[in-house]
Amino acid sequence: MELVNRAFYGNTVLEWAIAFGIIIGAFLAGKILYWISGTVIRKLTKRTKTKLDDILIDMVEEPAIFALTIAGV
């Protein structure tokens, strides 16, 4: 337990591990969201007659995933 309580740059090792876990979790959540939007949502939007929903998904997909990842960092 002494290692967990040791401080580096003003934070303990446990705090650094939690921060690293949040960053990895946000990155994985972004990847999962990208996969869901790429497979599930695109299949649903291809069934419609209009192209508006396809264009909307293309415009929103990457900025939303980027914002999620940056929020985690």
C-alpha cells in the first residue's frame, strides 16, 4: 500500500491510475460508439428513401466521438 500512497507531481499513484483508467475508458467508449454508428445506425439509415439522414450521420459522427474522447481526457 505504500506504493499507492507515494506522490508524483502532486498526485498519488492511485490518482494517476484512476486518471489513466478514465482516459482509456473514454477512448474505448469512443471506439464502441464509432462501431455502433458505423454498423447499426448506418444500416438503419440506408433503409430510408432520403439521403438526409445519411448526410446527418456523416456530419455528426466524428465530431461527437472526438468530443467524447476529449471529455474523458
